[in-house]
Amino acid sequence: MAVETASDSGHDMRALIGSREGPRTPRILVAIPCLNEGPTIGSVVLKARQHADEVVVVDDGSTDDTAEVAELAGAKVLRHARNLGKGMAIRTAWLYAREANPGAFVLMDGDNQHHAEDIPRLAERVLADEADFVIGVRWGKTSGMPMYRRVGKRLLDYATAAGARNGMLTDSQSGYRVFSNHALAVMEPTENGMSIESQLLMDAQEVGLRIKQVDIQARYDIDGSTYPSTTHGMSVLGWVLSTISERRPLFFFGVPGSSLVLISALLGLRIVQTYYATGELAIGYSFIVVLLAIVGSLSVFTGLVLNALKRAVRKR
């Protein structure tokens, strides 16, 4: 039976978790966050059940028959009374998985983009205790991903890597992921929207989880996206930049500030050379040099101060 709630993001998410049937702990638990995926969710659930002990669909306030179709296909459905965002849907699934205590917790999309046949390959790294967090990686041209999505994906990959400190991962925005019990225990999803993928990845690296990547195939011949790609990309990029400014202020403010100071120095040197060669001072360019030097210096100073405050707070 589905679980319904009228609570908003501030209420206790545990109210969304239904009673479990029987004492058996699923070895592989698949959770599928959904919003208006009625045309595809049935086949996704049926295919996932072939490779999982339990399939849970989190219906994030759908206005179509997503929940009914998912139940008919054999999934346990957890319902949000209204649309709260993908992040909230994953948080509901996360809390349910903590109670279920599976050997491997799999997240996949409900729009039929992901292949259920990849579940065993992704989950085996966690079940063999080789990883705490496995990402299904869509490899550029070989995945059939449209060019505009590849460009956007790489931009978000680089931005997420800048905030994550510990190196570049190939597909930071993939929704096909597997987590261990340890990951479920030490991480806490907090983002409500589409930036949840970046948050989980950055948090996983912050707490030192073992992260592995496994190649997957993905379908792009159907349009199952709830939000336009540009809206999705800009919202995630905005969150990532905001998070970098909080977690790595010296990097966020220092690198651009140093670049501006360097540019002003090079431009100033050019102005001096021109002055000695012609005897004329480029007044306009001189003002630009001064402006760049001031802004760059203030940016570096801001980064240094915020970084010092962050370290002081962390020591406390």
C-alpha cells in the first residue's frame, strides 16, 4: 500500500516510510524517483525486479497514473502528496533504504533511460566490498548522448570536480548509482532539487568513501526529462558554484582574483612599454589596469579571510 503525506520539506521524512512486510532484508534494493513517468515506469519496474530483491518507486506528486502503474508492476510505492523535487524523492528513498538495510542500494531513473541489465554489474562492486559508491558512467559518443548534453555534462563535471577536491570523475550527473550500507549511514542528502547528484558525490568524497565507476549504456531516443536541459543545468551549476564558495573559498575567490591581478600586471607592463616608446600614456587602459588590480586584490583578500574563518570554525 502506498504511503501518502501532505508534509513539506521541513517535516520529518520518516513519515513517508511505510511498514515493512516481513523480516527479510533485501540484498539488492532498487529505488526509482518518479514524476509523471506513467508511460515508462511499468516496464522499468518489471525489468528491475528481474535483478533486485525489492523495487521501490517514490512518486513525487505525479498527476498521471505513475503510482498505479508502478504498483501493478510489483513495486512498493511511496507517495509525496505534491511535487517536492528530485532531491526530496531521493531523501525519501534514502530513509527507506536505511530501514531496509540492503546489501546494495540502487538508484535509477524511471524514464527508461537506464538499462536494468546493468544492475548486477553496478551492484557487484558494493556487494564484493570493493566500493561504497558506484556511478554508472555514460561515455560521450558511445552512449548516444546528444552533443548539447555532452557539452553541458562536461561543464557540470568540471564544476563538481572543483568543489569535490579529490579529482575528476567522468559522469558526475549520472542518476544510475549504487550505495553501500556504510554510505547510507554516513551521508545525509539535503538538497531538494536536481543538484542532489552533485551533493552526494561531493559529500562522498568529503567523508572518504570508496568511489568506483562502471560503464553503462543509456537511451536518448525518448524524451523523458521533466525539466528542460538548460533549466536543469543552470540550477545544478548555480548550486555547485555556491557550494564551492562555501567549501573552498580560497579557491573560489583566490583563483579568479589572482588571474585578474596577473592580467592587470601584463596590461600595465604593455602600457609602460608603449609610454616609453611613444611618450603617450594610454589613460583609458590605465584606468582598466587599476580597476582590475583592485578587484583582483579584493577577491584574493576575501578568499584568504573566508578560508581563515572556515579553518577557525572547523578547529572549534
